[in-house]
Amino acid sequence: MAVSAFDLFKVGIGPSSSHTVGPMRAALMFAQGLARDGLLARTHGVKAELYGSLGATGKG
């Protein structure tokens, strides 16, 4: 699956929209992939590790 920076980063609200809109878009695409493959109903959790500036962002 090819994803461009324009797919992940949209103009959003707040001072760091790249830390909100991008991850939300990536999560949506991931969930849509699970649904497409018939795995969403069997998915009970997801563990994600964040790196770089996104990983350095504190809990909201």
C-alpha cells in the first residue's frame, strides 16, 4: 500500500496538527485494512510504538 505525505498530513486544528491528524489518518487506514481483510471483529487490541517527535509527545 503506497501512502504519500499528502495522505497522512492534512491541515488540522491546533498547533501540532501533524501529531493529531496524521496518526488519526494512519489508524483509520489500518482499521479499514483490518475490516477489508475480515480481521476487525477478531481484533481485541493494538500495540503501537512511536518514534521521533511523535514519540516524544506527552500523553494527551
